[in-house]
Amino acid sequence: MAEASRRVYNTNRMSQRTTYRKALELTVNGIVAAYIDEFRNVEEERSKGRYRIDDDKLVRQPRDIAFLDIGKLFDGDGNLLEPSQMDEEARRAITSFTAITNQRSGDDSESRTFKVKLADRMSAIDKPAKHIGYYDADNAQQDLEEQKSEILDFIMEIIKPPVTREDFPKKRQ
């Protein structure tokens, strides 16, 4: 609040202690305190809406990436749309958009090339699938197969196959 007082009032001739005292007087003033509270509430609500991540956003983002219809990036003539002309779902799937201007030698014409990089579709499917436990059954099956193999190896060590005649040295005559 003291910093706000310095910005609003001419405090060049005031000591730091006086500046703090005047700021304190302003904060206890009912009208100023009400404005401060109102401003804080408005800013708090604004930041909640802007930065709040809810379940819908967590589900919508990977869905938009994984199931993007690439046709949403182009107009009816096959030309790439400007990002501002694309719908929000298509923009969410784009990680970079670069326009490259090419000057042709010998004449004054130029052409523009656009590079669009899309987010990884498989990652967009894989991460939520892991989160909801989609792979748990498969992992359990793999663990079971490994356990079976270890048990079988252990049993084979204990039971060792029977000795055959070929295992004994041959008698010399």
C-alpha cells in the first residue's frame, strides 16, 4: 500500500515512516478499503476463470488433439486457414505455426510457405489411457506370465531331469 501511495501522491518530501503512516490511514478509510476489497475480488475471479483447470479441460485437450479432423485446417479450396479463422479445437492441436516468405530471384514476386506442427496424437491418447488405468489389465497379464516363467525355472532346477545312460562314461573294453 505504501508503494501505491508513493505512486499516487507526491512523497518526495515525506520520510518513509510518514509514507507508511499515510498508507495505513488510507487502508482504514472505509471507502478506500471497500474499493481495495472489490478490486481484489474482481482480480481473484478473473484469475480463477483464466487459469482454472477443470476436468472438462483435462479431457477436452487430449480429445481435440487425438481426433482432430485435418480438414478443419483448410478452406474449401484447399488453402491453409489463418489461425484466427480456425475453430478452437483445431487451434488446440497446433503446437507451432510458421509462415516463411520466399523471395524469387530475378523478379519481385514472393511466395509464402506455412509450416504447421501438430501435437503428437498417440501421446494424446496414451496419457489419458494410462491415467484411467486402461493398461492395468495388460500389465497384470504380463506380470503373471513373468511369474509363471520364474516358477517353472525354479521347479526345473529342483526336479532336474532323470539321468540317462548317455550321461555315464562308456566302459573301455
